[in-house]
Amino acid sequence: MNHEKMTKKYGPLFSTIDFECNSQVTKQTLQAKGENTYAGQFCIAGNKFNVSLRELSDIAEATLQGKCVIAGQKFDLTPVEQDRIVETCTLARQVFFQRYRFGM
């Protein structure tokens, strides 16, 4: 599927939604900071935002309500893009903890 068809079908931000996981977390950091631990970078529309575990949950929750604001930037989303953000945040948390458990 070419970019134009994909944009029309899924929305202009769909292919830009991604997450880069923090692979440097330690047991001490996670115990000390808990949900405020730096999880990694949430990527959308060419922007990368440093986010904590809590912020990943907040982004997903707000997006479910039809609002996407990350670090003060508002993003207008199609329903498919909203689903993609929620899915990305959920998977990001899972990958973060898997990498932590396996020491990756």
C-alpha cells in the first residue's frame, strides 16, 4: 500500500506512532521512582517525547477519551490513530517490563 492510500485509510499520523524503550533501567531506579521511571520516547509526527510509565498510561487513557496531548502538544487523530496510540502505550509498558525482567 502506498503512502497516500495508507494516509487516506488510517490517517496522516498513523505511520509516525512508535515507541523507543529505555533499556537502561535498574532495579534500584524502578524501586525508587516506580511509575515515574523513565520508560522511553513516545514518537508521533516526527516528535519524540520522553515519557514515564505513568505518562504512558495517561496518554492511553486520555486518547481513549478522544484527546491526545503529549508534553503540551495537541494532536488531532482519526479513530484508527487513537487505537494505534492506545495499543502502542500498552505494548510499550509490556516491553519495558519484559526488557527489565530479562536484563536487556
